[in-house]
Amino acid sequence: MGKIETPDSAARGILNVSRRSLLKGTGGLALGIFFAPLIRGMDALAAGGPLEPNAFVRIDLDGSVTVLAKHLEMGQGSYTGLATLLAEELDADWETVRVEGAPADVKRYNNLAFGPMQGTGGSTAMANSWEQMRNAGATAKAMLVAAAAQRWAVPASEISVSKGVVSHPGSGRSAGFGELVEAAAALPVPEQVQLKQPQDFKLIGKVELRRKDSPGKTDGSAVFTQDFKLPGMLVAMVAYPPRFGGVPRSVDSSKAKAVRDVVDVVEFRDLPHGRAGVAVLAKNTWAARQGRDALVIDWDESQAFTLGSEEILAQYRESAGKPGLPAAARGDADAALAKAAKTIEADYEFPYLAHAAMEPMNCLVKLSADRCEIWNGEQFQTVDQAIISGYLGFKPEQVSLTQLYAGGSFGRRASSRSDYLLEAVAITKAARDKGVDAPVKMVWAREDDTRGGFFRPMYLHRARIGLDEAGKLQAWHNRIVGQSIIAGTSMEPFLVKEGIDHTSVEGVSNLSYAVPNLKVELSTPSNIKVPVLWWRSVGHTHTGYVAETMIDEAAVAAGQDPYAFRHALLENHPRHRGALELAARQAGWDKPLAAGAAGEKRGRGIAVHESFGSFVAQVAEVTVKADGSYRLDRVVCAVDCGIAINPDVIKAQMEGGIGFALAAARHSAITLKDGRVEQSNFHDFQVLRMNEMPRVDVHIVPSAQNPTGVGEPGVPPLAPALANALFAATGVRLRKLPFPTQIKA
């Protein structure tokens, strides 16, 4: 039996009928979650009491099914996955199912993986919704079946449902969902329902369903923030200080105000995230940009951050020479290293990285005396409500957030400090205080997005490993230096323990390889003022690289095959092994690579990593030309993410993660000089080009485990698999990202 989970109690919530929709005369059947205290309101429900259910599904009189998605669709396929879970148990006709974003309401749309918080991230959408959405669909079906049984005077057990049609085979009667909606809405809601067994699934893992967001994104009808408009809306573009921490000393806005269609110029500063700016408001984006560029600003940089990347790295190297805070320890790594027969020591450097989503940051705000309405590719509803309401002096419920499509995020729209939303609100408030009472859409150009901070932090690793005379791994010591993305945010109490930011050390503090002596330390500088944030796969972006290239070096030092060496050390981790075995088998690891053309060298590398509950192994095949330039020919990827809800989406996410990681390995870096970000657009912050994308073969490990994430786990293994392949071809170890364009032995 399955039971709907609620935010404050995993087993006390029940589905109930949304009387609100019935009172509106829609005839719709809406199902949602109620908290236990509201169970006492069931009598009030019969009398039309004002209950507010968490409606996951709505079935209208025409038989159409609407799924309300509590998770943002930003290209990762969450709308399709959530709809699949619900439609599976409802036995709906997939063609009649539509999805819309749910409103911001943590009491109804809590992410069960996050606690009392609504939001999308950490590859949790399917994992936390697995039973919740299925229960919602199964309960709706049970009510439709009960209505049919009552109407036809037959046992409910004799009724079947398929593709949106309820049937009684014995009598030959049938009815579409729409015909039963009004009768079903009048029935009591079952507290518990029977969920299907995996062998009975018709949609989950069985077919490649057409994604629910694809048609609109193909024909242009999908609505992103950049598409959304309100009557009388103004567009704002912002001039930001050239260095983090700068503020405007004086502003000459005369030339900006002379630009046609410019309405006003406002400033903001003293926001919780510390950034200041000058915004030009205009009737259209082009006028706003022209006006912004015409501003004459004298910036006060007395408190600005002025270090460059090289100075930061020099400081990090100095910190790596000293003990850090203990993040993980077992055995005595120092003693084991002192007596090791072979030791390997290396420094690894990782740059700042921008998220570079296809849709730069933007946000539309409508503000009144007691209400703030926001339209946005909304990813972190509860955090954004709390920060914005605090700034305005409102209650969280006075801030409404409408979830639109997002043109990518990779973590950027899940801002722990609500930076760009808060700036949009501050601009709207400043304009309103000056008598300009209009909705305002803040729009960033690509340059604003690239230079705007909230980057993946720069990191330095100093790693040492030790082997005994037999080549057995005996010790691992890893010092990590880098900024915390959690310190100073509302998540600090949960993710920072005794000074250790879990996201900085994940992936190595819980190293899966069987090493008897492990020591991981963390140093977090307090004087680096570059705004930082999580980036697709978070700490695993750097810890996975260090772990999987160091273990490769250990295998070579031990004189063993890199695959076999890993396999032996993962004896107690069968899911790691399963992914590793499948990737190696499908790549033909036991067979030699085909030779390249004259003057070319070829190599193959392997890596396996766990993140967000999923296990991904990748084999990379490279060709290195005589001049040292190289191409990644093929990646064979094996993923164990539990039950595969949408196999096609899983494959797409692995492919996308590989391309995303390959850009970081080959090209991408944010660098600072005298505190200024040197990059501005895709010409100098390069992402992957189509001609650089390798052939990718994705294989899904069969599993009966509950689903886990796929949005991020495809990223960490790629760079180390590529580096290991380049070593196999050239004998050169790569310890700094991005890689050089030419690699010569």
C-alpha cells in the first residue's frame, strides 16, 4: 500500500478534494496533500470550507489531465518525469496529459529531500517525487473507478483503466475520464491506495515518451521569462561596478535619460548579497541597454576586491602547505605515507567557472504596497520568498512566484542569496518610490551574466597517495583549499559542520576505494570576496577529477590495469562495480584500440564516480595528432540511477553532462586581473562547439532500486576519463583545468 507524504510527516498526509475548484463551477477533480491538522476540517469540506490542497493533478470535463509540477523545467526533463510517474498510476492517455508549474507554497510543494523547502536542485526531482506523484495518480484513478462502479452498479474490482478510459469488460460499458469527473469529485478520498508493481508498468521505463516540453520549445509557444510581458512593463538593464564590492560614488544620468524611450534611472545598494548597481528603466530592452551604456559613473572601489587569479592561487598554495580542518580521517595516513614504498604527490588547480546558461538571468517583478509578484524560471521558491519578503518587510506569503520555463540553469537560478531576483525587486521598489509604478523586467546581457559572479569556486588540491611494495594502496592524504558556497547562507547550519563545508569535500571525504588510511583536510579562505555558488555537480566537479586521476596514477605505479585496479578496490561497492563493468564491457576495454592515422597516437581512459545517489562510469577514447592537438572520439557511459523512469531523458542527460564537462575540461575558465573578471562572452568564455562533441554511447544498468538523480552525475567522470586517456596516449599527466590545447610527451 502507498501513502502520500507530507512536508512535516512522511505518513500523515492524505489526498482530498479541492472544493475551491468545484465552487468555481469548473467541474474539475483536483487532488492534493493536506497536513494532519487539517484532517479535522473534513466536515468543513462537505460544507464548502476553505481548504487549500496541494493539487498535483487536475482532470477536467474534457478528460484532459493536468499535472502540477513542483519542480522547475530547465531542460533536464522534470516535467516529463513527473508526468510519467503520475500518468503511470492514473493510466492516463499520455497524449491528453499536460504539465504546468506549481505556485510557490512550501506547505504544499515541499521538496521531500530538502526538508521544509520548495526548490529544484541536487538532482532530487524524481527521487523525492517517486512515491508522491504515483500516489497522487493512483488516488485519482481509485476515485474514477469508484464513480464508475457506483454508476454501473458493479464491483470496483471488475473495472479496468487504460489510456484514459474506464471499462467494465463484463458488461462492455466504458467511460472516458471526463464523463466521470463530477461523480468522482463527490466521493470520499481514499487514504491509501495500491501502487503498481514494476512488472506492470506501461510508461515507466518501457517506452520513449515524447517530452512534454518539446512541442512548445519547437514551435516557439513555450514561455520563458524573456518572453513574458505585462501591460505597462518597463525593462531594466544594470551598470555594475567593474570590481566586486564597488559602489557608485556619483552618477551622471543625463545622457542616459536623453535616449528615446528611457523612463528613469535608479540606484540600488546595501542589499543582503552586497552588490550595488545603477539601473536604466526603459520601454524596451534596446533603449534600456543604450541608456545603460550612456551612464557616466564614478565608482568608489575603496572596499572592492582587487586580487587576481594568480594572487589567489599563490595564497591557496601557501594554505595547502599547512594543516587544514579535518574533513575525514581513518587510520593514520601520515604514518602510512612515511613508510610507503611508492608515493605520488600532485597539486591540482581548478578555475572559477560561470554557469553560462543559454538564457541569461532575468526576472519580472510587479510590486504594490502589500504584495510582490514575480515571474521567473523559478528554482528556489522558499529561499527566494524568505529573502525577498525580508527585504520588503512582507510576510513570505505576500511574495508570489510564478514558475516559467528556464533556459538552463546548472545551479545559477538556485541562488542561495536570491541575488538577481533581489536586484529586480530593489529596482522596482526604487522606481516605485520615485513615482514610477510599473512592472519591471530586469534583463542581463551575456556580459552581465559572465561577469556577474556567483561562480563555481576556484579550488586547489594537494594530494598524496602511498603504495606498499606489492602495489597495494595504503594511504591517501588530500588537502583542499577553496571558498565555501554555503557559509553565510541559510543552509550553513545544515551543510557546514565544525567549519567543514560538505560541498567542498564531497566525493573525496567519502572515498569509495578501499584505502585503510585516509585523511582529508579543508582550508576555507575568508578574504576572497568573489561571489560563489554551486555549479552542475557541485563539489564533485573537482573532487571527482582528483580521485579518478590519482587512482589512475596509482594503478600505473602499481603496474596494474586501471580498470582492474579500480575493480579490486571497489569490492564493497557493488553499484560502482556494476557501472564500471558495464562501461568497460561496452567499450571493449579488453581489446586494443584501433590504430590512428600516421603520426597519431590513440589512448583510452576510464573513470567511475558516485554523486547524488547515482553511479556513473565512463570510458574515453582520444586521438592525439603529431602537433599535440587532440580530439575526443568516443565516450562510453554506463549509469546506475535506480529504476529508469524515462530512458530517453536519462540518455540525454548523460550526453548533456558529458558535453558540459568537456567544455570545462577543454576551454572554460573565469580569470581575474586586479579584481576584474577578464571574460565577457562566449568568445573568451568558451563553451563546447558541436564539432567538438564526441560520439556518446549510453548504457543504463538495470536496477530495482528507487530512482536517483541524472541531471548532474554525468559530469564528474568525463574530465578524469579524458585526462587518463590523454595520459595513455602521451604519457603526460594533466593537473590543471582547462587542459592545454596541445599535449606533447
